[in-house]
Amino acid sequence: MDFNVKKLASDAGLFFTRAVQFTEEKLGQAEKTELDAHFENLLARADSTKNWTEKIFRQTEVLLQPNPIDNTGARIEEFLYEKLDRKIPSRATNGELLGQYMLEAANEFGPGTPYGSTLVKVGESQRRLGGAEREFMQSTAINFLTPLRNFLEGDWRTISKERRLLENLRLDLDVCKARLKKAKTAEAKAAADHELRVAQTEFDRQAELTRLLLEGISSTHVNHLRCLHEFVEAQATYYAQCHQYMQDLQKQLGRFPTAFVNTNPTPVPGGSSPSSAATLPVQPSPSPLDTGALSIEEVQPPATGTRKAKVLYDYDAADTSELSLLADELITVYTVPGMDPDWLVGERGNQKGKVPVTYLELLS
């Protein structure tokens, strides 16, 4: 018990001495041992690495889970599992939940109805998008967030601990220097000089250790660079999957029910169609002419039945059998026996090709 009291008193005295030295340095009343320029640069680089790593880590978490305080309490659940050192269970993404609701709604409305069948297609695509998002989140958490977290909670804590110890030893060194200057007798100077040499040795040893840790920041950058490449690859794969899924969905929805396609809109003042002003065109799926071996060049316009049409939107031909369109231009259109009702044959001068009905306003 007596030993503990003495140690406590000694620690309190040491703390007080350091506090006095620190205060006098701030007031300009005491000299301070300065670190060399290279060491200061290492410290600044380490602080910058820590600050930006922390910001990138937090913002990546927000990217993966924009709303941490949601109805599912996802963040709280993840925190509890992490503290209990247990594996976080797989959780459905918002896209997967949306897809599930759409499929359930389709069963309720009837999957054979136009609305129900479309809900099935869109719901399946949403589930695939949600699955791709979950894979991206898992990959990013393992290959990008975990290394950043390990640095912040491991290496950086070690560096911070050693820096605090170095700062304390630096204060002790400067206290010894001040005592040596104030010593009057030879005996006091000898004692102060001995204390100074011991303090200098401890400070130099700690400075070397801290320097090695700070120089290790370069290795941290190399590691984080590799993780950054893996993050970009995972994100590129995710967006490529999303793009492919949406393209597939657009092709599936291209055959929009004919009942919803206004092929003879009522003109309104200004020459625009009521439906064309409020809706975007439905991208049709490529559909060949059902006229046997007859190519588009061999198709001839009927003696009667050709019409003028105004192009509502730009359209890029998918192949040589189609005709590219520019918004607001006028073309001649007609149909041939056996042709898909979503398409017409369009002519512009010497050019001829299939054109989607939903991109046109039939004028005559």
C-alpha cells in the first residue's frame, strides 16, 4: 500500500512538472527541443493520412448504406454483431425487397394481365439489381473498408500511443535542460547532468521508434492503393451488371401492348400530340419482318396506304434493316402483310428501313 501511494505521488509530481513545462513553452518562457524537418514532415504526412482515411472510410459507409437510421435498424444490428464478434447475417437489399413486393403484387393482380406480367419482369430485374448491389457491398466491405478500418483501429492507435510517449519524454528532456541551467552548486550540476543524459537517451530511443512507425505510412499507402483498385473493379462490375440488367429489361418491355400505343393522336394547337408531350417513347425490341426471305430493300410501298409521319424522338438504328430517325423530321411510312404491329417501314428519300411506331406521330 505504501508503495502504491509513493508511486501515485511520483506520477502526480511528474505530471505536474510536465504540465508546467508545457505551459511555459506555450507562453514562450521556456525552451523547447525541436524535431528535425524530416521528422516533422513524417508527422504531418501521418496526420493527413489518418484524417483522409477516416473521411474516405466514413463516406464509403454512407455510399453503401445511405440511411443508417432506417426501419430495419441495420447499423445498430451490425454494431452489436461486431461487438459480439459474430458473423453478420445476410440481409436483403432494398432492390431485392422491391422486387419481392412487385412479384407478390403480380400474383395478386394476375400474372397474365398486362400490368401483372410487367410487374413480374420489372420485379425480377429489381431482384437481380439488388443481388448485384449486395455482392458489391460485401466485396467493398471486405476488400476496401476492412483494410482502412484496420489501419485506423490498429496501426494508427499504435502510432498515436508512441507519439504521446515521445512528447512526454521530450517534456522530461526539456525539464532536465532547465534544471541544469538553474543548478548553482557543482553537486547539483552533476546530478542534473546525469538526469539530462538519461532523459536524452530515452528521448532518442523513442524518437527512433516513432520515426520507424511513421515511415511505415508509405507501406500503408501502397496497401490502400491496392485496395482502391479492388474497390474500383468491384464498382465497375456492379455498374456493368446493372446496365446489362436494365438493357435486358428494356428489351423485354419493348413489346408494349398495342392498346397503349397511340398511333393516331388527335392534333392539338401547336401541332403536338397530347400523349407525346407527356410520355417518353417505349424502346421496341428488334423485330425482323415476317415476310419470308424478303429483305428490307425488296419491300415495295403499297399502291395505297402510305402515310406521312412526324418523328417525335431521335432513334438510332440497331442494324441495317432499320432506319435512323431525327426528331421533328417528316418521313413516309407504310406497313406490309405479316409485319410486327410495333414497326412500320419508313422512307426518307432513297433511304428505307424499319421504324418503331412509338417514335412517330402519324399525320395523314
